[in-house]
Amino acid sequence: MTRFTKFLAPTAVLVAISAIAGNAVAGDKEIPRQNSFGGSCVKCELAGRNMQGARIVGANFSGANLTGANLRDARFHASVFSGADLTKADLSDAAMAGAVFSGANLTSARLRSTEVNGVVFSTANLTKADLSDAEASGAVFRKAILVGASFRSASLRGGVFELADLSRANMSDIAAQGANFYKARMSGTVLKSAELQYANLSRVEGHGASFQDAELTGANLSYATFSHASFRAADLTNAQLTGAVFDGADFRDTDLTRTSLHGADLANVRGLTQDQLDEACGDARTKLPRGLAVRSCASVRMIVKPDYTRTMRMVPAMPALPVAPAPPPAPRYLLTIHP
């Protein structure tokens, strides 16, 4: 008898009845069933289990094996999955509140259209995970492995990707205003048409990244490396590029209105024109292609806060981190409920 089976023993009768009720039919109409789980299930063996539509409240699944599990449309409330294995698990259309996946393995997991606002994925492995159309505002991916992951059209406002590895990730059309990518690895990352207003991209390693048509108004790209990256037709109005390196980067049709280029290395960029530079600011340390010049002006960063505040003030270059979700309550029960 497995540890999980022993744990479920007190509710075995309820589970059996629920299963029968779930398969019963009244005429052509299936009798609905709803499962709720809570309590401790540390290192449970749940690989391949069908938990679609489950309600998981205050549960501890740390170290559990959920490889290939079906968790579509599940609801996670204040539950912990730290160190759990969810490789190739399907969490599409799920909703999570106060959930923690720190150190979890979500390689090739499906989280399409999932609500993970404020969820913690710090140090988790999400290699090739699919988070397309996900709602992940304020989610924490600090030091997470996101190589080849897909975030197409996801909402990542205020998200934390500090020190994360986003190499070759697809982040096209994301809404990530105010997100923190400090020291993230973004080699080959695709951010076409991304909304990155006021985002922190300082000290990012962005070799070959694509910001084509991206909105980077007020963004901080200071001391980052964007060799051979594309900023074609991107909007860098009021952005901070102090000390950044753009060797071989594409600046064709880029908007540099009031952009700070102090100490930036643009000596080998492509597509940069004098008309663009006439709208920017720099200093004696700014490196430009031969024959081009930039006017000198004070290195002051003015940020206009979003319209809902309708105020203007000086703020630090790095946005504040979102408040971490409250820790889950102590597990107390495991219960199956059916009509």
C-alpha cells in the first residue's frame, strides 16, 4: 500500500461512492461530481492521475510525483507544490491563488490560459513549458529556468524574472508593464510587439533577442548587453540605456525620443540615423557610428506614472518587487465532496 493510499484510507468509502456517482447517468445526463483535496500529501505518487476540475485547498504536495497528471480546470488555493514533479502535466485553464511551486519541475507542462497571478515559481524548471495566454500578473519567476518556454500573449504585469533564464523563450505580444528582468538571461528571446513600459531590463544578457515593434517607454536597459539584438521599430521613448552595449543591434526606425544614451555603446549598430539621435540625449562617453553625433544633456531619468495616477515624479530606476503571497495555512484535512 502506497503512502498516498494509506493517507486516503479514512475517506476510501467516500471516494468510492463519489466515483460511482460520477459515472452514473440520469437518462442521457451525467451526474456532476466535484472533488476537494486538502491536508498533507508530501511525496505522493500521483503520476498520470486524472484530477481534472479538482479543488485543492490548503494542501501540501511538496515533492509529489504528478508527472503527466491531468489538472485541467483545477483550482489551487494556498497550496504548496515545492519540489514536486509536474513534467508534462496539464494545468490548462486552472486557477491558482497563493500557490507555491518553488523548485518544482514543470518541464513541458501545459499552463495555457491558466490564472497564476502572484504565484511563486522561484527556482522552478519550466523548460519548454507553455504559458500562452496565461494571467500571471505579479507572478515570481526569480532564478527560474524558462528556456524555450512560451508566454505568447500572456499577462505578466509586475512579474519578477530576476536572474531567470529566458533563453529562446517566446514572449511575443506579452503585457509586462513594470516587470523586473534584472540580470535575466534573454539570449534569443523573442519579444515582438511586447508591452514593456517601465520594465526593468538592467544588466540583462540579451544576445540576439528580438524587441521588434515592442513598447519600451520608460524602460530601464542600463548596463545590459544586447549584441545583435533587434529593436527595429521599437518605442524607446524616455528609456534609460546608460552603459548598455548594442554591438551589431538593429535600430532601424526605433523611436529614441528623450532616450538616455549616456555611456551607451552604439558604435556598431545598424539602421541608426542622425534624425533619431537628434531626439535623444548622450554624453562624451556615448559611442556612435562614424559621422553621427548626439547632443549632451543631464543624465536625469523622468518617469511619468501610468494614466490612472495622473502624476509625475522622480522614481528609482528599479521597480519595486510585488508582495509575495501569504504562506498557506497548516494542512488539516482531506475531503471528497459530491452532490
